[in-house]
Amino acid sequence: MTDSLEAMTEAAAPWDIAEYERLARIATAAVARFVDESQRAGAPVGAPPPLPELIETLRLRELVRGERLDGDRFEPWLDDVLAHSVRLHHPHQIAHQVSNPDVPSAISDLVQGAINQPMSIYEMGPAAHAMERVVVEWMCEKVGWPAGSGGVLTHGGSLANLTVLLAARAVAAPDAWVDGVDGTLAVLAPPGSHYSVKRSVAMLGLGERAVVDLEVDEYERIVPEALGDALERCQAEGRRPMALVAAAGATSTGLHDDLEAIGEFCREHGIWFHVDAAHGATALLSPGHRHLLKGIELGDSVIWDTHKMMRTPALVAAVLLRDEHRLEAAFRQKAAYLIYEDAEEESPSLLERQVECTKAALGMRIFMNLAFRGEDGIGRYVAEQYDKTARFHDLIAARPGFECLSRPESNILCFRYGRDPDQQVRLRERLLAEERFHLSSTEVNGERWLRITVTAPATNEETIAGLIDAIEELAAA
Ligand SMILES: Cc1ncc(COP(=O)(O)O)c(C=O)c1O
């Protein structure tokens, strides 16, 4: 038998259960060592080498083209992969809004990776489908909506924003699915809204110009008193607002728009109110922080990413609508081989609510964290990260030469050392290159800031004191 024939036979064979058990043991042990080392800061936070170098180190091209892994080679190779992965559990990893996955959710992916339940249609993944239904129902309750609300889980906040805006378009222009759009629709949004909002508007055929910028304050929050002007501007251009988008946890700053005032304005003017709570919605589970989302229930739609603060692996986002029928009206297609109207009761389907056909068992990730930790456990996680970030603000703001944009309202904090924008960029690059700290940077109202997102439970005051010292030392050098 030639090598390639042997490989084909292996790939075509039924599972070798002993192989599965062996590889799973190696993998879980390696991941356990990696997370343990990361959260103890037993290794530097790390920095990516140049891409071509990493491709070589991991022998990716060779492995794709014929070289093989086996039980013996897998362990050292996986250790190498982990060594070149971002250490999300490391206290010095304070860069991005990526969740610090919790154990139950991580195990969900281990299970689903093996049993593969694409569950858009009930009969294709009954348990996983049931979990999504129950989790979405629970999320609508948390938003504060009555019966009649509902939604769907989708692969990420960007797709969730697109799905919501499609539903809003179906209300504003019911014929758009068949006839396209005529250039009279508009979406009102602050300039700092997540880029997926503008991208969605363009993808829906409205053209980027259909996004009407809302006036914002020095922290890029929507100024509710100026909404009337924006509406007039929109109408003067001959456009009708299809939706207004506000942020509950803005991407750059982590600050919250005044949902109550904005929601009331939208109600008064009959405008679809969309709350992009991708980052902030999990704070609904923390009694001390849920006030930040006051007014969220006035939304016609909400998106909620659980791969941000609910500690699930990427990607899981909920698309939630106060009136769930509006979501079904968004997609008007039928696929004869999958959607049988009269079979709906036997095998319920989510296809009429989502972009995806095949979809991962997203609900189980959320379900597992809830079932093991409870709402209160997750709420405590959020409270700890948010409260810690407020204390980090005090530490940083008290140090001469440092300035914070504002008191944080979440686990995102913007600060700078001096005011030179290039210096902020250089500091970030040096801290990363020296594998000391991984932080991000952003622009707010045209000014450059350093930005931290605190997701690892291991990040503490000592981390931030070290960060401040490191910045002073680098700036002095
Ligand atoms: C407010 C907000 N909305 C939407 C998104 C997009 O989410 P995703 O990265 O899951 O597509 C983000 C991501 O950072 C975000 O911060």
C-alpha cells in the first residue's frame, strides 16, 4: 500500500476510539498546562513572530502536504501551537474584547467538535436546538421584554447587526426583498458605532451614504437633545429613518449611550430603535451594573455577544427582537429541501430567522456556563471585571503624566501617557514586542489613546502598577 493510500484508508475508516481518547487526553492536558501557566503569569504574555516564521515553526505547509502528525508527534506540536497562541488567561493580556472562556463553555466545544450538531433544524441537532431556544427565551426575559419577543443565535455581533438591520429594512420597505431599495432609507448612528453597522447598511444596498451621523459628546456618546436635528437633516435629504443605532458599551470606550432618552425619542417618532449591546448586555446579570442598560427594554432590537463578557468561546451573538415576527419577516426565501411549512411542528427550524444554513451548536456554549455558574456567578464575573477597571482608572489617573479619557463604565478603559499620538502607538508596540503587556489603542474624537479591556480574572492592581512603571521606563528611554 502506498503512503497516500494508507492515509486515505485511515481518513475513511470509522473512529478509532482509542485514538480519540488518547488525543483528547493529550489535548486537555496540554491546554490545562497552558491555561495554568498563563493565569500564574508563569510565562511572558507573548508576541507573535512574523507570519512566515510561524508557518515554518509549526511546519504548517509540510503537514498540509503530506507529512503526518500521530499520537507521538501531536503533543510537542500542540505545545508549540499553544506557545504561539494568545494567552487570554494571562494577567498582562488586556488588549481586546475577546472572552476569557470559562471551563463549562470550553467543554461544550470539545463535545460539539466531536458530535457535530448543526442544529438550525431541530431534527439535525435536537438537544442543541432545544438549548438555543431556551437560552434565547432567557435572554429576552433579561432584556425585560414581554411574551412575543424572541430571536436567534448567530455567528458574531457583525452578523447580528446585519440581521437586525435586515429586519428593520423589511418593516420600512417590505418590498425591498423583491424589488431592492430606492435610495430613500437612512440609518441614524453615531460615527463611532462598530464598523459592522456601516458595513451592514452598505451590504443591504442602501449605500454607505445612508448612514446619518448622530451628534456625540466628547466621549463619543450620543447627545439625545440633538436627535431632533439629525432627524430633520435626514428628512431634508429626502430620506426616511429605517433605524437608529445606540451602543451599550461602545467598542472604543466601553461607555453607554443614554438608552432611555434615545428610546423615548424613537418611540415618539416611530423609529426602529436598535441597541448594540454586543459588549455590555452581560451586565444585565450584575445587580450593581444593570442600571447602565436602563432603557434597553425600549429597544425594538438588541444584539448581545456572549463571546465577550459571558465567557463563551467565539463566536456567539444573540439577535433579539421585541416582536419576534419581525425577524421572520426579514427573510422571505424558501428552500424546498429544508423548510416544509407543514412539517414545522415536527421539526422546528431557525432557517427563517438567520443568515446561516448550517450553524454550530451555539446555544450549548451559553447554556453550559449558565447551568454551571448560574446567572449570579456570571454576574459576579462581570462585576469583578468592571469594578477592577474602575480601580485601575484611579491608579492610572493618580500618576503624573497619565490621563484617562473618562471614568470607565465597563471593563474597557482608555488612557494615555502625554498627548503625542505617535508616542501612544510606539509604547503599545514596544510593550508587545518585549512580551510584557498586550494592550490595544484606539481613536476617540480624533485623538489617540491606549486602551485596555480587562477580561482575565488574574489581572489585578499589581499588573497595572507594573504597566504604569513599564510605560514610564520606556518613555524615559
Ligand atoms: C459594540 C460592538 N458591536 C458589534 C461588534 C462586532 O462583534 P463581532 O466581533 O462578534 O462580529 C463589536 C465587536 O467588537 C462591538 O464592540
